[in-house]
Amino acid sequence: MNPWESITPSSELHWHPCYTFIHRSFLCARLTVPMDYARPLNVSSQDNNHPRVDIALLLLPAESSSSSSLLTEKVMKSPLLVNPGGPGGSGVALALLVGPSMQKILGPDQPILGFDPRGIGFTTPRADCWAKPPPESCRRPSPGHRHHPTTANHYDNNSDNNAGDDDDDGGDGGSRRGRPGCEEDVMTGLLHRLEWENMNAAYGLMGESEVAVRYLDAAQRGVNGLCRWKDGLVGDDSDGGGSVLRWAATRNVVRDMVEIVEAWGKWVDTLDGGVADEMRGKLVYWGFSYGTYLGATFARTFPERVGRLVLDGVVDAEFYEEPVWKESLLDADNVLGTFFQFCAETGRKCQLYRQGDEAAVVQRRYEAIMDRLETSPLTFNHPENQYPVLVRASQVKNIVFRILYSPIQGFPVLASVLNFIYEDMFEELGAFTQDPQLVCSISDNPSVLGMLTDAQRAIMCGDKTHPVNMTVPEITSAYQAMAANSQFADIWMGLMLQCNGWDIFPPGQAPTDPWAAANQIETANPVLFLSNTYDPVTPLKAAVKMALKFKGAGLLEQKSQGHCTLSAVSRCTARAVRDYVTTGKLPPPPKEVDENFNGKWKQCEADEAPWRRLGTSEVHAWAAEEREMADGWRHLQEVMETMQRWGVGKNNDLDMAAVMKLARGGQTT
């Protein structure tokens, strides 16, 4: 379902009820912004064909409001803008799935606002290098019409309206689909994408063979070549073209966020009795993982507009903008180490445990399983579908790495999967293999198709300080340096390779000032940074380092493991987030920080651990508000776990959804 197809884009906010079958109060809007802010849309010109982006927004009003009354009643608070990370994650999907849960954490009077950044989800144009273009005739203007090639997905929209006009719908009610037969073939592109990814999965991980690096690099350069070709189809800047692939970088998204804040303020002014808000004109925001880089970039670019910024699972901005994220995996192996520890302490509830095991024994059993798969991959016939199944070490390693993100839910099921392999329990393992009918069913869900884009590539590569063009020996050297810190370097370096050979940038764009050169930034209101003690991809060190870059910024360490503090319920952390968003109260800045970024800052205990999830009787003893916050935190945790972050979990040939479904069900046998 795509409610935005029936909503006319506008430079002002016009809200429409949507997804009311999920929640009665949801509202949707499409906000038009310039694709290139050097070419604004409000220029009065007969030949104004400046490209535009139509941002999809989804609002959950304060609980006291409803979609029918919001258009007339007072709005008491600025909305909390949310980003799940990625890059490439859908804020619309996050708000849709967990908006009510966020209100449980922050209070019912806090509006929640999700947006899909440019290139992503329901925002148009989408960043899709694979969608099959329409015939060449569609890429030429129709007689009597000016050509507005503003999207990589819709050609010849045949519109004479200026951007931002209420009737600027391209003649199709706001969908801007253009002439019949001129839409891109997204499904064919998806099938080509999946075929390519499955073929490249055969190369394995970077450390599996001598030729793997060469093949993996060539494959990523091949995709970048496809994107370069697609970018060229839309038209260059000399004829008013605008490929979102070259304009998807974070520096442009933060400008869009300013437009959202401004549009909200103007809309509130139209309400009967609009009220003063101390956050008026400022950003209230909660970002996870890559969303912390987005939030930090906003704070650096527009420090005067910082209202409340919660940054959870903190990306080191200096390394993110470099060719290789050198220290992302500092604590990944530490998270895995806690798996062995918790398993031994839990005993028989951990399926990999054997009588009398200590943590070191469990670890050796795990290593024996991986060594066995490395030298002799497991094969068996699928018990139901009658086809051979191959289980390789790289596939299991991908699952292990993904589960490091969510130990509370994932460790018990990881123990089960490893035990299935250890005991040759083929029927149980068969449940985790990909269903061949799954791909055929995707075309029945246009919303799923809309989420499969190349936005991560376009954003991440567009954010580099300089174009990346590493040689195979340089890639190998970088991988070996990373492997000295973590056994998961072969997975992580595959993500880095996406940007090798990417050269799609706006013409004449000056390099950005590196974060390493930034002085301490003073924001209108201080920023709150959150981190687990052990995070597999955004280590605590990065949170300390980034907090020190902002004057007065608070830092909170949750004594747990996993990606982002959402990975474990903590009343202490939830209370700190609520107090900060609602009142501005935040933990103190880190102090006594040494050259290794050790120091002192606020710490919060987690209320649960793997194999020790909160029981009903325990939660029942808490105060009602604590129960409400914990319930919201838990649901947010479960939804975020299903969202693909940093491309983790792709190409493993095992059904990660089935694995995590088992985890969410609490099954351990």
C-alpha cells in the first residue's frame, strides 16, 4: 500500500489520514524540497525545470490528538523526527511500526514524525540502479511539454506546474507516474539484483580464498558502473536533469531536515490558536546507528537549530568519511565472548552447553564447528522440499555476526543453530534455508519493492571526503589490518567495497571539511550520546570521541552488549532519554578522558540479559510508568532487530527472518 501516490506534493505540509487500519491517528504528507539547494524551486522562471525531491512523511500526533481533530486543535510540542540508520533505513516504516511504542517511552504528548530521506522508501525519486528503464521515447519530452527529468524512476512527467503548487501532480493525482508504459520496471530490476547477489555470494567472504578480493572488488565496481549508467540516463545538470544518486549524501539530507522543521512551524501557525513552543525552529530527533552520523552532521552544520538530539549507537564520523572504517569492530569479538560466558553460566538452557562446561569450553566447541564447516561444508537433502542444501562457514558466520546486534533475543537461538550443526540435526536446519517461493511473492507487495534500493550505496559513498579507488593490494592490506582486531573483518570489509570506484558526485562539488579538523561545536542545546559497553559495530570509544566534539554533550553507557542501547531493556536508560527529550536534563559530559578514550561518565545497568529476560512478576512490581516505558522499549527493540543495518545479513543463503522469528518466539530447543 502506498498512500503517497494519492497525495499531491507541496512545499507546505498538508496532512492526510493514512494507515488508519494500523492506528487511527496516522497522517501522511509529501513535502517538496530542491534536489540541489543551489537551484531553488521558488525561482520565478518560465524555464524553471530545477529538479526536486518529494519527501514522504508520516506523523503520529500526540495521544490526545486524532487525525480528525489535529487540523484544528493546538499542537503543544515539536515532533520527534526519527531515523533507524542504514544508511537507507526508512523513518516512515519506523514511525509506522513503533510510533506508539516511542510515545510509551517519551510520554503520550510527544508527536512522532518519520521521514524517508532522499532516495529511500516512499520518497521520490528512489535511488534504484537496477530498475529497468522505460523505452527511450519516454526519456524524451512529449510534444508541447517541457521536460522535467526529476526522478530516476519516472520519466516525462508532462507537468507545466511550478514545484510546490498545490495542483502540481503531473496530471496523475500526485503519483507523477507520467505516460502509461513509461514507468520503470522495478520487478525485473529486482530479479536481476537478486540473481547478481546470489552469483556473487559464491565468491564467499574476503578471507576465504586468494581470488575472493579480486572478484568482490570487480563485482562492486560492476554495480557502480550500472549506477553510473543509470545516472546518465536521467540527464546531466546542463539540461535540468537531476539524478538522486548524486544528491543523496547526508549533507543534502540535513538541509531537508531544516525544511521539515520550517514547514512544521509554518503549518502550526495555520492552526486555530497555535501555541508557542520552546523547540520552535529547532530539531527534536532520535537517530540510531548511521542515524547518529546524520544527527551529528545536522548539529555541526546547523548548531543553532539543535533542540533535542538523542544519538544511539554512535558512528565515528571521522572514520565513516574515510575509505575504511578502521575501528568499527573494536568490540565485536567481545560481544561474541559474552555469548560463551552467558551460555556457560546458563547451563542446560543453552543448547550448545554440555555438563560441566566453562566459557572456554563452549568457545572451543564453537570454533570446532566453524573449523569443520570451513574444511568440510555440510550438505544434506531438504526434508520437505527435496533439494540439496549446502551450509558453509561463511553463511553461519553471517548469522553469528547479525545476532551480535541483538544478544537478548539472538543468543539463545544462536546456541540452537550451532547445536543443530554440531549434532547433524538436518530437519531443524532445513527450516532456516531460503524458501524459493519467497522471491515470487515479493511482487505482490509494492511496499517491499519500494524498500529495495541502492540508497545505502549512494549515501555512504557520497559521504566520503574523497572518491574511493583502492587497488586490490590496498584492499588486502586494509582487510588484514582490520582482521587483527576482529574475526568479522571479512564481513565488514565487504560493506566498505561498495564505494570502490563510485564516482557519481555533483559537478564542481568541493570536498567537505573532515571531522578530524572540527573544533568543539557549541549547539543551541546539548546533545545526548548513548552506547552499550560492547557494541559490535559502533564501539563505546566512538561515542566518547563524538561526545567530546560537542560542548556540553552528555554521554550514557548502558552496561550491556549489542547494537544500540535498544538491545536490552533498561529503566535507567529509558528514564534518561525521557527526561532529556521532555525537560532537557541530561547526563554530564565525559570527564578525565585519556588518550585511549577511557574516562568517567554516567552508566546504567540493564534489567535483562541473554537467557535472563524479564519475567511478568518482576515487571509487575515496577511502577506503572516504568512498566509502560519498558514495554515500549521492548517493542522498539524487536522492530529494530528486523531492520537491516549496514547491509548485515545479506547473501548468507540462510533465512535470517526464520532464524530471528525463532528468537522472538523464545524457542531454544
